[in-house]
Amino acid sequence: MLGGKGYYRGSSVLVSGTAGTGKSSFAAHFADAACRRGERVLYFAFEESPTQIMRNMRSIGIHLQRWVNKGLLQFHAQRPSFAGLETHLAMKHKVINAFKPQAVILDPLNSFIVGDNEIGVQSMLTRLLDFLKTKQITGLFTSLISSGPTLEQSESSISSLIDTWLLLRAVDSGGERNRGLAVLKSRGMAHSNQIREFLLTDHGVELRDVYLGASGVLSGSARLTQEAQDQAVQMLQKQEIERRQIELKRTHQALEAHIAALHAEFEVKKTESLRITGQEQAQGAQLAQGRLEMGLSREEDVTAKNPRRRAK
């Protein structure tokens, strides 16, 4: 969905969505992928403890403890109310300078917004983003937003600071609640305009291809039902093709058998014709020989009766 190449190193990525859409799961996937490449990741958690995060991520097949043990992943969990915005910013600068990560995660960043301090939070985030970009550190931030018609507008105060903005949606259809992913923007790269369904499985986040039905994009049970119907239709088509191929093969075999029978009949008739022709030729030769012998016999009789002719 991001041109097949992912984020630019040193860019800022925002993953926003309503409760339960999988923001922390995406953050964990991001951390796991970076650690697999041998990169260091600094994870700032503001609502859950590291133990809770690692336990929850194990349920979707992401094991972060091993990266902590290898020194590639470091958690820092502090409540936003622990200190003021300036203190938080200074502490983050200090930890980043000490650990020297290639990627930093803030989960969720809107925990700092209390009352009417949104301008102060935006100022702190701007300074933090500038600090990360200066050091070419990729930053991924999650944000909880409220549902409703202003879903995308609720992040307008920080969206201008973000290079790539991913929106996780809850899609309600057919009595089910499914999850969808959309790329609202991604500076400097081609990106998909589709809303893709994704699943939280026992082996992580699984992004599914867009599946279009007669009534539009399908997800959840509606997708499974339509896929089953399409598979049934394909099976029937396959069986019909196989039946026609078998019928064609049988017809071909019957035709070859008929041609072989005609060849055999022709050979029989040919042999019989040659036999009859041979008999007729033999009879003709015999008749000719008889006539010749008869002629010679008559000439001898004439000579015997007429001595003068014989003397001549």
C-alpha cells in the first residue's frame, strides 16, 4: 500500500484509529520488523506497562521479549501526568541520546492532551519530530480518535507534522465488526487509495487483498460467504470443463476406432480384390495358353494330311 517499499527512513508515521482497531498491534509489528533487521527501537508507552504490552502481543504471535533480551528493544513506560510537557521532552531527548535508536515509538501520543493544552502538546511534538528528523530516526506514533463523521478531522492539529498517516477503521457490516486500513497520505511516494481489510491472527497482522462483490467491497463473513460461492462456481466450471474434455476424448477415441475399422475393412476388401484379380488373371492366362496349344495342334494336323506342304 506504500508503493511496495515501506516508509522513508527518518520519516514520521502516524497510526490513528478508534478503540480496538489494532494501533498497538501495528506499533508492535513495526518494532518487531526493525529488530529483525538488527536495528534498535525505543518504545515509549504511556498507558500500559512493558509486561502488559509484551503479553498482549504474544496473543497475535509477536514476541518482543527476545528483542529486549538482545538489547535491541527498550521500553520506557511513564504516565503523561508524571511530569510536565517540557520535562517529558527533556527526558525523551536524554533517553534517545543514550540508546541511539534507529526507530522511536510513542503509544499513544494523544495521552498528553488534557483539557485545553492541545497547543502545548503540538509544540512539544513539533520539537520532538525535529529532533528525530535531525538524527534520521524514524518515528511511529499511535493516536486514539473518536468515531463519527469527523474521524479524519480530529487529527488535523498534528497531521501537518506527519509524513505518512495510516487510518485504522472499524467496518460494521452484516452484524460484524471488522477492521480496515487506509493510507490518508504519504509524502514523496505512491500509495494506495483503497481501504484494505486486515486481520489480527495468531501470526500477526494479516493484510488481505481487496475483494469486490456485486454490492462493493466485502469483508468478514460476507467476504467468506462470497469466496465460498465463487469457489463453488469455479468448481462447477472446472467439473464442466473436465466433463467436456472427457467427452471430447471419448469422441476422439470412437472416431479413431471407426477409422481403424474402416482401414481393416478396406484391407480385407483389398485382399479379396487382389485374390479375385489374381484368379481372373490366371484363368485368362490359362485360356490363352489353351488357345495357343489348340492352334499349334491344328497346324500339325494340317501338315500331316498334306505332305507337299510339309516338303515345301
